[in-house]
Amino acid sequence: MRILFVGNSFTSRNNLPGLIKGLAAARGIEVGHKLISAGGASLRQHLNAGKALDEIANGGYDTVVLQEQSTLPIKSPDRFRASARDFGAAITAAGARTALYLTWARRNAPETQRALTDAYGAAAVELGATLVPVGMIWERFLAEHDEPARHDADNSHPALAGSYLAACVFLIALLDEDPVGIDTPVKGLDNETAALLQQSAWDICSAI
């Protein structure tokens, strides 16, 4: 599977595409990927820059993953949906499928997860897109586990454990594969923590 990721540091931090690739390889699936990322960028900024649209049209991707700026769906859900709609049209024209990377609330504003979930969910329904519900899984994991920390020290970006949990959710949502039992080592993440994140992702995804 060839995947194009369009987003910002929520996707690039801890090399999320590489984590997904490693999990997929453990299940016998080869993933080729490219990331188009800019710090703090919105989808509209990516649209205006043109690079992502050119890559979608010419890159031969199976799936394009869209990640909006982290608070924009809360502050302006209509703007987010308009940008997703414009990207979705280009992705469909290129013969690929659209996936929406539902991100998480900041650690000091957990109440905003509902707005994020609603905005991404509505866009996924409108576009017929695959929803990758990372923020929902983070929210439920946080309700049950104090450790490991999912947020980095800035209370916004993902720590390695948060990115790994996200990668497990991508494996389930995009590839329909179970991450439980994968023993591919990840530098900086011990085996016990990886196993907890794998099992939690699978259990929570299976329940929603």
C-alpha cells in the first residue's frame, strides 16, 4: 500500500508513518509512504501551496491521510470541512481513498475532544472517508491509564507512546490488522509498554 500523509508535526513527530510501516511489515504488508508536512500548517495552507495536490495527482497513492491543524476543527469546523472537501475531490479524482486522522485534545483542555470528534466524524461521513479515530482512542486510554504519558512536555504534541498508540490505531483502521503481539522493537519504547498500547488500541477500537 502506498500512503501519502498531509499534515504537520502531529504526523511527523516520532516518525508516525515509519511506526505504521513497521507494524504493517510485521503483518506481512509492505507500506510505502511519503509525508508532506509543515509546522503548524492547516489543510488550507497545504491546498494553497499546491505541493500536496501535485503529489496526489501524480504519485499513484492508494490512500491519502489528511491531518488538520490541531485546534482548527474546534475553532472553525466549517473551514476544516471545506478544506477536507477540496482535498477529497482531488483524492477521488486520482483514484485513491481519503482517510482523516482524528487527532487529540491538548492535555489541559480535554473537554475539546468532543468538538474534534464531531468535526472529523461529520467530514468523514460527508466524504465517505475512512476515519482513523486516534483522538477517541487517546481519550479512552487516558480515562483508564495514568502511564505512559501520551502527550509530550508541551501538553500538545505526542510523546513516543502517544505516536505508537496512534500507529496501532492506523494499523486497525487502514489495514484491518490486529497489532496485538507484534514484537518489532521501537527504540525508546519498552516491550511491556508497547504490548499495553497494542492491546488497548485493539480493545478500544473493537468497542466503538
